[in-house]
Amino acid sequence: MIKKASRTSVRVKKHIKLRNRFSGTAIRPRLAVYRSNNHIYAQIIDDLKGHTLCAASSKTLGLEKSNDVAAATVVGEAIAKKAIDLGIETIVFDRGGYVYHGKVQALADAARKTGLKF
């Protein structure tokens, strides 16, 4: 009997393939996105040092409805403001194996509108 792969394992495999293609540096760090059932998280990472430079999530921002497109937009704006305050203008976008649609796209668009370039 053939066992079907779970949705999570398929996403993790996609994320590994994406991570093999790019990584974040001090000059151009990586904006990583993670979605849980209840929240959406974003962090900017310098992969050479292995440090998270800044992070934002719907959980830390205290949003009432925290897993929708509106929440993703607020998180995208917040992470972009934090990055710009640190002097980061260009990043590499890591969608985390998720399809670039809906919440992930809303977060990326909000970060672009706020001033990040990718």
C-alpha cells in the first residue's frame, strides 16, 4: 500500500529546495515567513552568522483576528519598519514552501509598500 505524504511534509520538502537556492547575508538578509493555524510569523535572518535580526508576528502585535490577510498585511508593515530602522533596505524573500498567494502575498506586498526591496 502506498502511503500519501502529508501536507506539512510536502511543504517542508519545498522549503528545503528553496533554501538550497538562496540564503541571507549581512548585506541582503532573508525574510522568512511561517504560518501556523492561528498566527503568521516573519523574521529577518542573517544566515552567515545564524542570527535573527528582527521579527514580527500576529501574536506579538496582539491582533484580535490573527490568521487572515489583514493580519498578514499588518505583520508585513511591522517587519518592514523594523528592518528599515536597522538600516536594511534589500532582502531575499523566503516564502517557507508556501504558495505565493493569499496571506504570504499580502505580507510581501505590505513589506514592499513600506519600503523593503526584493
